[in-house]
Amino acid sequence: MKEKASAINIIWLSIILISIASAAWLGKMSELTLALFEESKAAVMLAIGLIGSMAFWLGMMKVLEEAGALKIIAKIVRPVMSKLFPEIPKDHPAIGAIVMNMSANMLGMGNAATPFGINAMQELDKLNGEKGRATNAMCLFLAINTSSVTLLPLGVITIRAAAGAKEPASILIPSLLATIVSTIVAIIATKLMQRGTPDCTVSEKEAEIEEKKPEVKEKKASVGKKITASVFMLLIFAGMIYQIVTSDLSGLNFTRVTKAVSDWLIPMIVGAILVFGYLKNVKIYETLVKGAKEGFDTAVRIIPFMVAIFAAVGMFKASGAMDIMIRALNPVTSLVGLPAEALPMALMRPLSGSGAFGIMSQIVGNEPDSFLSFLVSVMQGSTETTFYVLALYFGAVSIKNSRHALPAALCADFAGIMAAVFFCHLFW
């Protein structure tokens, strides 16, 4: 019996056909054709741009894996993660990779979060008994990722500060609450939608057989290594204290503090990972290069998936279909407190990260202290580009049948937008 087409097939085809029909009626075939080629090119250029950071961070993940850090993390978070992902065997490296991804997202470390997420998806694919078809765990991980809780939306705060907003960090609490709502909806929607559909995750016993590697006896770090690592870490912390003591603290505000934290965070994490690997007798350089090579291969593998999504989204924007949708939805959305000027942002956010960021930046630049500026900032800080994340993560493991992942993620997007509207009215 032929398998039923997944939601992504139907949605993708609908976007293409609606775009062509809309362009035909509105006389925008020239713009549609241009967008098709421009967005396809943009997808490839973006994938090429990802190669560097992806190669480096997947190399770092390889160091963590060889050092046994992912299994340690998996043991710590086992009680919670076993409830969310019952299909994943206990202490499996996938759990550690998922936690690393979620942690990076929470801290607003997008460059690190993406490679961590791809690594998590690759680990989940090792448990996949039917390659090319998403497992329940994959669908849930993707849905959570598209609604990921963000503690520090630093990019949005920076834009607001640059535009001259009086309280650029005032979006923190409503953004956090909106992402919590969208994450809860993502989990509930995924769990409900997976009922009645067969999962293809291999059993724990099969996974153990597949993942079984020869036991390597762990060597304890020598005293010399421990002293060397301790000296370097002390020097780093001494440097941090020196910078704090000698800095001009006048005019210190939340924006400056968060920027300073952001500047220090990634180098400190890199140093901590490498020192941990060094103390666990991992051949750091060779291991990082090996992981980086896998990152390069992954970046190339995702290109076809990104081209398909970017082309469809570009055609939809250029055809005028989005403008028609905005006019049709405006009478309904205005009833729930979503202004007409913010509707393009709400519709663009799941489709195009750069497009949504452009809309948000323009509104904030024009009226930094208005309710509209506050609302679109919270939307930007509390939601994710669903179609991009789907193309990126599922493309990394060649998933063609996404099952219920996209509908669940879109439910979370809708909940996140509605929550953003509610909390903005509450806190304004």
C-alpha cells in the first residue's frame, strides 16, 4: 500500500500553485520568475555561509562526544527527557545533543545552536528504523526547536537600543512568556498528532547493538595536565576580573551587560569544551577536524532542501499572495488585538527570517517607543523561522517524509503569535 503524502508535500505544492495563480491575476509573473531564481541562489549562498560555523561547532560536538560529555549530560537530564522523548534509549548521546541545542537557543547563541541541533538530529537518525521518514522524537525535537524558549533575544534588544528605544530590554519578560506558551503547545500538538501513526524508532536493544562500540578504558588526566588546564582557566578568569575592575562602569545598563555577557559566552564555552576534552585525554585537534569534515558534508547535503523551501517562500512573497492574505485576515486579527501593521510580521516570521527581521527593524526604526514596535519586537524574539529550521534539520539527515512535524510547528507558531499579542497588551 502506497504511503500517504506528508504535510510538507501538500503545503509546499499549495504555496507554489497559489503563488503562480496569484501572480497570473495580479500581473506579477516577472517578479515571480525573478524571485524564483534569486531565492534559489540565496539558499545556496546561505548554505555556503553556514559551512564555517557548522564545521567548527560540529567539530566541538565531536570533542564533547569523544570525552563522554554527552552521556554525562544525558544522565543528568534523564528524568525530564525520558518523559518528553520516551523512544530514545537512556543515556543515548542524542539526549546530550538536544540539551546542548536547547541551552544554546535559550542563551541566544544562534551560531552554535544550529550545529548542535543538526548533531542532535543526526544522533536521532541513528535510531531511525526507516530512513527518510521522521520518527516521533524527530518531530517533537523540531517542533520544540521552532518554538524554542529564548532567555536573551540579544539581536532584537540591540536593534531597539540602536533605534533609541527608552527601554530596549522591556521585551524580555513578554518574549519569554510567549515562547513558553508556544513550546507547551508544540509538545501537546506533537503528542496528539503522533497518535494512531506508526513510529519507526528502533527498539532500545537494537539501538544498543547498532551503537555498540569497543569499550575504551578511560585514562585519568595526569597531574601535569590538570595543573596546565587550571593555570589557563585562572588566567582567563583573572582577565575577566581585570576587565571589570578597569572598565568605565558609569552609564552601565542592561543592554551593555547583556552585550558583555554575549561577547564572553562563546569563547568561554569553547575554552571549557577544549579543556574538558584535554583532561579526558581526547586528541583534540584530530577529533575537531574529523567532526568539522562531517559538518562540511552536512552543509552540502542540506542545499537541495533549502533551495526547495526558499524558492517556494520567495515566490509566495513576490506573487502578491501574502498581501491578499493580509487583507483577508485583517478583520479577524483586529478582533484579537493584532494591529493590521503587525500582520505582515506575523505571517512572514515562519516563512523568512530575514524578511521578518527587515519588517521588525523598519517598524522599530520609525517608532521605537510605540506599541507596534514593542509587539513586533516580542514576535521576533519569541518565534522562529519554521520552514528554514525544517529544511535545515531534516535536510541534514535527508528526511523526505516529515509526518506531523510541520503542522505541529505551525500550531506552535500560531500560539506564539497569539501569546505575544496577549502579553504585549498585558505589559504595555
